[in-house]
Amino acid sequence: MSNISENLKIIKENIKQAATKSGRKPEDIKLLAVSKTIAPEIIQQAIDLGLTELGENKVQEIMSKYELLPEAKWHLIGHLQTNKVKYIVDKVEMIHSVDSLKLATEISKRASAINKPMNVLIEINIGNEESKHGVPIEEAEALAVEISRLDNINVKGLMTVAPFVENPEDNRDYFKQMYKLFIDIQSKNYNNISMEFLSMGMTNDYEVAIEEGANIIRVGTGLFGKRNYNI
Ligand SMILES: *Cc1c(COP(=O)(O)O)cnc(C)c1O
């Protein structure tokens, strides 16, 4: 066994400490193993360690790994083009990257066609970075409400990819803003919006994200090691 199991031990310990700091139980934090660029036989090792929930950022990659890893529960965490929705509605547990009504409408249509309600998160571009997808935080609630009126699509929470920073403390305020909105929307009890999941925090900053309220963290490098994009 590679060092995935060692890495997992460290991550679990860190989750425990950060969850305790924010008055929550470690079991309440879901660790999504981000398996982009990782070969199926390596991913299988993570699955064998109990990491069945996997995050991928490309539709094509989910499609090519899907048959090979039948125990996996896939989450799409990367940008989704409307014309690719049809390939994955039947394959994923949740889409974390919904940032337009157009995309949500297509998801609703395709989910209705196979009678499978799709769980989605609204992606927020918390740092207002040009290179990133997601809606500005000011527009997230209105978008969630519009999407909630569509059939067979359930708004389950919020997601963000925070800026890349050397010091994770630099993202703390962004995570606070996300949590505040998460709680605000939750308290309004909109029909068909449940605000169950706050997906934020990656290898570099997941501890701070948990301290500020994340309950899904998406960890790739910290688990599988550095990615090789050339394979
Ligand atoms: C790659 C990726 C991650 C994981 O990043 P690491 O820094 O390797 O943990 C998390 N979220 C998204 C959306 C990603 O594309």
C-alpha cells in the first residue's frame, strides 16, 4: 500500500482537531477524495480505505473511470458545460459547480428524463477572480431561489474554490462570508433549498475552512500526492 493510508491518517487527525475547534464532530465533516489525473488502480486503494466519495473536475474523466470503479460515488466539482450534462446526470451523486440558470435548466431537463432528482450546490466565486467560475456572492441567493423552482433539481448548499494563497489564514475571511450566507439562506426555509452542505477547503486550506463551517472538504494532493498532468 502506498502512502495514501499514511496521508489519510494525517488528514483525519487534522479534521478532528479543526472540527473540535468549531464545536462539531469529526464525523460531520465529509472528506471528498479528489481523484483527477489519478489512475483507477490508485483510486481503488483509497476506496479500500473507505473513501468512496470521489471528486472529479472533468466530465470525460468521470465517464472513463465510472465502469472501472463501481463502488465509487462521484461528485462533479469542476466547471460543467451545458452540452455535457447529458453524459453525467445518471452517474453523479452531486454537482458542486452550478453557477447559472441555463446550466441548472439543462440539469433539470436531463434529470427529469431519467427520473432522478439531482443534488446540486451553487458555486460562488468568493475571491471574484477572473480565472474562476462561480457567481458573485451577492447573486448566489437569487440564483438558488430561481433554481429551486425547477423540477428534479435540489439545491443542497454552497461551494467555493477559494484563491490560491501561501498562507491559508488569508482565506479565513472568505470562508466566514460563505458560512454567513449559508446560514442566512438556511434560516429563510425556502421550498426545495436545504442548505445541508458547505463545500469548501482544499489541501492547502481545509483546516481553516472546517474551522469556519465547511462540512465537505475536497482534498486531492494531500491524499494522493502531487498530480502529474502529463499522463
Ligand atoms: C483539484 C481540485 C481540488 C483539490 O485540490 P488539492 O489542492 O489537490 O487538494 C478541490 N476542488 C476542486 C474544484 C478542484 O478542481
